[in-house]
Amino acid sequence: MGRTYFVEEGVGQYLSELSTRVKPYVTGLLIGQCSPQRDYVLRAVRTPPREQPQDNCPPSLAALDEEWITTHASQVSRMLPGGLLVLGVFMIVTPELSKDGQTALRKLIFSVEKSLSKRRLWKPVEEEVSDRAALQICSATKKVVCRTYDGQDPKSSAKPADWKYQSALSASWLALGCTVNVNIHIPLLATSPNHDLEKNTKNGLNRWSKQIEDSVFLINGQVKDDDTELLEGQKKLRGNTQSSIQFSDVKVLTQLSQGSSHRSTATVQVCSGSINLRGAVKCRAYIHNNRPRVREAIQALKRDIINTLSDRCEILFEDLILNEGPQKKNLEREYHVLPQRLFVPVAGSSVMLSDYKFGDEASGEIQERFAELLDQAVQAGDMHMAEDIST
């Protein structure tokens, strides 16, 4: 039996508006959440046009810019809090191109999934849902065809899936939040070239991410069994208004050392320097309200903790290359401020999207980024800075 996608009604309106502007096709991403029973689609986001759009778009799907679509997916994934991910891709095509649509979508699914998997520092769990949606809509007949492919198996064939619209789908989703104090020391080996800062940082974050995976999470001050319901023992609030959002405060307890059963071996290495990452990061995850398990909620928050730090480091290195060039100054000590996290609400939803802002960045730049990458107009007053500066 195929998967069922429960889709926010606003997504249907958005796709309907896009289909009136199609010539001859438009592509985009589906954003939402997987769960063992069902999947949820909260947003659809069209692929931004290239800086120099071609007036005469060739009437062939062979001309699809796979690299551009994949880059868009990578940038969008940075703006998703814990629990949300790129669930698949969509394509709206004219009837003449519809027969080639599924082939093109299949190719895009695996290209996007491969790119996103490469950047992840966390390991998928055994029961991970790896199916990704391929949605095709005919611009003339409005016929919707939804299929899924196993993103981890490039040889997998298409399976049919149900696509069902629902109003106020995420109006009363559950939110979890925590502040994690980060103090990571990453030695730079003398044998490692200086320009490998990015690679060394990633290796250090990899080790730290394993600590986060092994941490103990207290939800509202309690340790809860993985298989219990997240809301067990709590009174459920009625209504789908913003005031009924249930927010859980989470504390993260990191193990200071391994148990006595693990032997520890000290290694002496010659180092030429070190990288220190310090500060407090605000993390947030959202989970569906269909009897979610503690395991799902904690997993979503763990991934947000790991993603938010690795994404910021990635953004910082991109900024350094852009502004200073690939040649790093060989100073004794350099301080760089990692971008701060901010959150932006989604209309009709309790879920907020996320972005990162350098100190010298104007609000207008953030607004432009939301408009380009997520096709969402954001008011400056809706941007909530979540944290102080980290280095």
C-alpha cells in the first residue's frame, strides 16, 4: 500500500496559482514532515528563476537545470527547523510535456536527496521513512499524479501515493525548544594544511554530533520513555488558535565522560593550532499532533541542534570565501562571529521557519532571501531574533 500525504490547503491554492503562469513547466520543492503512519506537506516552493531568465524556455524537460534545483533544495533545508525536511519535488507541466514528467521528477528526487544526505552530520535511524514524493500536475486539466520513490535506493521504482488536502493542518502542531551551550575545541594537526579549516571544522562537529545523539533529553523537567506519547499526562488544549500552541521546554544533558566499561586511550598529536566554537544556540523542533511519540520529538530536536551549528559554520565559510577569497590570513588569532538565528511565522500555522543573520546584514536582505528561496513575503516586524552573538 502506498503512502498518504496530508497537505495544507494553502499548498493547493499556491500550486493552482502557479499553474496559471506555466510556460511550459515549473518545478519546486515540497516541505513537510514524515511520520511512520502518514506524511504531512506544509509548504510548496517554486524553484527561483535564474538571474538571467531565458525568454524562450525550450519546450523540453531535458533542459531542466538539475544543479540549480539541487542548490535551491540545499539552501531551503537550512531554513527548516527540526522536524521539517524537503519531502519531495513537484512539477507543473503543459499536456505536451506530461509524458516525460515522471522521468524528470525521478531524476530530480535522487539528485536532491543525494545532495542533502551529503551535508547531514546525523545518522538516519533504522525505521527512517526514506520515501520521497514526486508530484506532477497538468497545467491544463489540473490532474494531480503523486508517486513516491525510495530516496536511499536509486534503483527503486515508483509507488502510487494519495494526495489529500486538509485545512489548518499545522495550526496546532507541538513545538519543542532548548538552548544548548556550545564549547567545542577542534585541534588542527600540524600535518593538516591551513586551508583545510572547513574540513577540520566538519570533522570536529562530527565528533560533537555523536555526543548530542547520546545526550539525555528532559522534556519539561522529566525523562520520558521513547515509546510514550509526547502529550501523555497533559491536558489537551482545545481549538486551533495560535494561543493553543503547546510548547515543551527541553534540557539537554551531555555525558561528561564514558562509563567505566569503556576503556579510554589518550593520543598525543602535534598541532599547529585549534578552532574553538563557543556560544549558546537556540534550537527548535515541531511535531505533528497525531499522537506523536517522544522518540519522534527528541529525534527532531537532536537534528535541529546538529543542523543549526553545522549550517552556521557552512554559511560563515561561504561568507569568508566571498569576502576574503580562498586565501586565509595567517594570523595568530582570529575571531569570527557566527550568524545569529531568527524565526519567522508561517501564516495559518503554529510552525515557524528559520534563517541566519550576520550582525551587519540589514533586515531587507533577510526579506529578499525569504522572497527568493521560500517565495514568502516577510515583514521586518515578524522576524524574531532568537539569540545573542556566538563565536
